[in-house]
Amino acid sequence: MQVKYVKGFKRRLEQALGLGASLLAIGLSGCATPPPKSDTANYQAYQQLNDPLEPTNRAFFRFNNTLDRYAMKPVAKGYVAVTTQPIRNHVGYFASNINEPARTINFMAEGMPTDAGTSFMRFLINSTIGIGGIFDPASALGYKETDTDLGLTLAMWGVPPGPYLYLPVFGPSGVRDASNIPAELYGTPMELAPASTALDDFGYAEGGLHLINTRAGLLDTIDQINATALDPYATFRSLYRQSRDSQIQLIKQHDLQGANGAPGTPYYVH
Amino acid sequence: MHFRRFILGAALAAPMLGMIATAAQAQAMTADDAKAFIDQSGQQLVTIVNGGGSPTDKATQLRTLVNQIVAVDQVGDYVLGRYINVATPAQHDKFQQLFHQLLSYNITYQIKAYQGVSFVVTGATPQADGVLVDTTITTPGKAPADVGWDVEEIGGKPQIVDVIVAGTSMRITTRNDYASVVTDNGGSVSALLTAMQNQIDKAASAQQ
């Protein structure tokens, strides 16, 4: 019965994701009009921007901003009011630790053996000495965190990022990176444990807490962008793309570094 | 004959010597120089932000300091990007003026959020055009942030040309932000100037 319950939840989630995809398909009708090819400079800029769904993306951006204003941001502010930064750090470590096995698998698929080893050691150390991932002693031992996901693995395999997507609820993404959303739902150690209501509730609680913790960490940054950018949509798009490119560089750098020196040596030393 | 060859050779070599001199000047700033520059500039910033005085006084002091340590004109031209060729000289001047003003407002906006700030220089990496200085900034009640400062030698002294946070460059982000306003308005630079002016007006009324 409980297994069925979990399966039912997953099915509903898949349906929701399917609905999202259908919405996007409908959104295709809201395409940006490219400048004529004869206008070389503007045409090249349009190609480089790679955001043919901009009108639809902007609609979802407005939707998410409304959602954020009335739900996420007030909750995050309340959360900051009742917690201290150390508590928020521990919540962050815990959420990060739960995702570590998925990172190990991704690093192996990316052909980054040192990163995979570091990630594996992090999970081992933080889950035990770090009391279930609440602390991060692995970093102090030289096993620094490097983030990765399925989108970045596909990038390492040469899959181009594809057009920019701004997804309802999930936010900035791309055709390649959207694969992260279903992958992350299934890529936690909880999936290996026998299904139970308690585990399911834990999943909801952990997911919700992680979401609020992340939003809380971004309170000032998002406020600042909204206050200072001329076009916040374009600013978030630029930040997202730069951040993904930088993650790819970091994965390569850290993997190389492990072969040349101690793990966790700051990258500027080499 | 020898003399003529010498003169010709000298004439040919002169521009090269100039180039070598320029190269030597460009290399004059070492990673340690850049680190010392960021350390000193950062301490001045921290002193102003954490010091006494009204917010207006602090804003004025910060504006003066920023104009000394940041190559605002160069950053502005970088941000305007390819539209620098589209803008008329008058528009370019207006852009620079508005860009300076906006930068001041954006910095003033941050003062309150960074109360109690402290920082340490953690390293420096030579780059093609300058040095990237790494720092860790700690603000009470917030997670520490790693911030990189791109320092280049401009006009014979080190100047900040970019700020890197979590792999994202401030000047690239701003360039993309501004370019979006221009392309949304059919490539019009005057639309960008209007948007910048509106933003300044909005910031000015919010700070009153």
C-alpha cells in the first residue's frame, strides 16, 4: 500500500512535469521574431543569445516572481528570523550530502575520476563523522565540494546547452539542463531504501527545507538584482549561463588538480 | 652604406622598442602588487562601510574611493559593448555620465547590507591582461562569499576592471543586461539612456 502511495506520488509528479512540457509546447507559439539575416550584427547577436522562446520565458519569469513575492520570499524571511547562519549552514550541508552519491555517479560518467573519488569520500566522511551530513568535516580534511548534475554530464559529453528555458517554479534552465529536474528526484539514497510513509514525509520535509534554505541564502542577491538591473530577466539569464560555464571549468580544474597535488588545493595555486 | 643600414634598422626598430617598453610597463604590476592594491583598497572600503557618519557621508566617501580604485570609464565602454559603434559621441558621453551615477547608486544600495563586513585576500592569479585577486568576504549573519577582483594597470596604476562572484563576471552580466534593453527597443541606444535615467530616478526617490 505504501509502495503504491509513493508510486502514486511519483506518477502525479511525472504528470505534472508532463503538463509543464505541454505548456512549453504551447509556449512555442510565443516565439521571438529573429532579425533579418541581412542585418548581420543583430542576427548574430540573436543567435548567440539563443533564447527563441523569450516571450514565453518572460511570462513564466513574471509568474515565478509573483509566486516568490507572495510565498517563497516571506517564508524565507521568516525562516531567517528564527534561525542563525550556523543552523542554515548545517541545513545546507545536510541537503548537499544527500545529493553526493548522485554527484559521484555523474563524475564517473563524466570521466572525472578524482572528482568522483573526492565526492565518494565526502559522502563517506560526512555521513559518518559528520553525523548524517549535518557537519562537513570532509572539507576540513581536504575533500572540497564540487557540484555537478546530469546537465553538466551531458555537457561533458559534448551536448550543447540548447535554447534557454525559464521554467515555471524551477526557474532558469535550458533544453539540456532541464534533464536535471527528473534526475534529481530519483537520484537520492532514499530511493534505495524500502518505501515508507515516514521516508516519504522525510523527503517532503527535506525538499521543502532545502528550498527555503536556498532561497534564504539568496535574499539579498535577488533583491539587489531586482533593484539594480535594468532588465532582471536578461540579468538572471546571463548569470545562469555564466554560472553553468564556470561549473564546467571547476569540474575540469578540480579533477586535474587532484592528479597534480593534494585534493582541495585552491585552484589559483596551480 | 653601413650608416644608412643602421638608420633604416633603427627606424624599423624604434616602434618595436616602443612595444617592448609598453610590454614592460604592462608587466610592471606583479601579482603581489595587485594583492597589495586590493588589500589596501578593501581596507579603505571596510573602514568607510563600518565607520560612523551618516549614510549620505558614507555614500560620498565611497563614491570618491570607487572613482579612485575602479576604472569606471573602461568598464562603462566594456558594458556598452558593440553599441559603442552605434552611439553618437553625445550619446556616448551621456552614457558614461549615467553609468558613473548608476554605479554610485548601486554601491550606496549595498552599504546597509554589508554593515560589519570584513575580508581577507586569499590569493592572486596572473591573467592575460592583469591579475585576478581572490578574497573571502565575511558579513555577520551571512555565509562567507568568495569574490575575485580583476585588476589591470591603467594609466600607470592598478585599477579594478571586473568583479567575479561564483564564476560570474559583473561587467559581462551588466553588458548583457544593457544589451537586452537595446535589442528590445530595436537597437536604439537612446532607449538605453532613458532606461538608465529612469533607474537613477527610481533609486534617488527610494533613497530619500
